[in-house]
Amino acid sequence: MFANSKTHIMGILNVTPDSFSDGGQFIEPTNAINQAKKMLEDGASIIDIGGESTRPGAKEVTEKEELTRVIPVIKAIRTFSDCIISIDTSKPTVMEQAIAAGATMINDVRALQEENALRVASKLQVPVCLMHMQGQPRSMQKEPHYTDVVLDVKQFLQQRINDCLQAGIKKSNIIIDPGFGFGKTFEHNILLFKAINQFVEMGYPVLVGVSKKTMIGQILNEENVDKRNNASVVMAVLAVQQGASILRVHDVKPTVDALAVISSLE
Ligand code: 9MG
């Protein structure tokens, strides 16, 4: 699905009351569904639906609550689109029920490390994104520490890839992600961003998610997340130029337009 050279735009759909950038406006299923429609019309090929906020400091959510948030939205999107629906979760039961409801991909910020997650993902046989995170969202930004951030993150991802292959997940279903902002200082994020090409060299499609994140706020000295859109598009372009295959973004249309400019020059 992600092996060719096409760049996929993954539109973010947070069905949470406390997401950092959209402030819970898509917790209402109707709003969420309209937002998904808009992102698809704008050119997204993947919709990433999450019912657990993973922003720094976020509290964990119960399985029941997560299911209540995401399942109706997945079912509704499936009635009008055959797009790739990605379920952003670490919980095996949510993975299973989301796929049964029509999702076709798993995005796990905990890289299938929760109990039973590896076994369930292997059984489901869908593409899975393995993301690196140091710590847990509640405390991950307290004191992130690495010996060599690029090497450490690469080693972690390679270990998770090996565990996935061992568990029966097909190589063609694995996507990797350095996890920008997840247990990383500004300097760590910059070093990782400059090394996206090294992650691409690992031989798996690379997903990059920097849209509106704190690192962009720090570059711009801009607290207001709504004023980070332009810089988010620039970083998306720079990620593609290093070989990223999937861009996880809030603003689909400007990112699609930027990619059209790049491909017209190839
Ligand atoms: C859920 N989520 C928030 N940020 C993310 C990122 O950078 N990558 C992935 N895979 N998921 C993310």
C-alpha cells in the first residue's frame, strides 16, 4: 500500500475533548464526519482517527470511552468513502473493533508494546505505524534523555520491527515514525528531523507528524497553534524531500498544494 513513491497525506481527526490543536471541536460525531469529508475532498488519502489525546500531560482514557468516541465515526466515514482509515490507538480491543467497523490501518504511538497489541495487530494483517515515544504522554516531556537521539530512536524502531516480523506481521505492512515531540526536547526534534533520510534508509515507509507541534512553536516563538500552519507546510515539504512517505497533518489542502509544486518540478 505504501511501497510506491506516492506521498500520502494523513488528515488528523482527534475525537477527543482535549486535543492540543483543535480544542475538542471534533468530539461531536457530526463535526468529526464533516471534517473527515473536507479533508478527503482536499486530497487526504488517509484519515487518522484518535479517541485518546497523546499531547504532553494528557491523561489516559478508558477502553470504553475510546470505543464510544471512535467507532461511530469510523462506521460513518465508511458509508461514503473507501479511503484508508487509520485507528490511532494503543489498545488491542480498540484495534480489533475499529478494524471490524471499517478501519484499515493501525497507528500506535506505543509501537505495539501494550499487552497483546503485537498478537492482535499480527492477526488483523493491516498496515501498522510503529512510533517512537520515550515515556508516556502524561510525563514524557519532563526530562527526555538520549545517548545519541538518532541512533537510540533507530535502534528502538529496528527492535520493534524485528519483534513485529517475529510475531508474523508482514514487512509490507510496517511503517516507522521517529515520533516528533514524544519525549524529546527541541534539540532532539531538530536532530531527528535532519535525519529523516536515515530512517528512510531503514527500508520502511516513514511517517512524519510535526503539524502545529511545539517544535514549530519554538522555531517561530509562537504560542498560538493556529499561527503555525505555514511553517507546518514548510516542514512537511522538507520531510518529503528527505523521503518521507506519509505526512500526518491538520491542514490538508495547503500540504497537497505544496506537494503538487514539488512533483511538477521532478
Ligand atoms: C497520534 N499522533 C500524534 N502525533 C503523532 C505522530 O507524530 N506520529 C504518529 N504516528 N502519530 C501521532
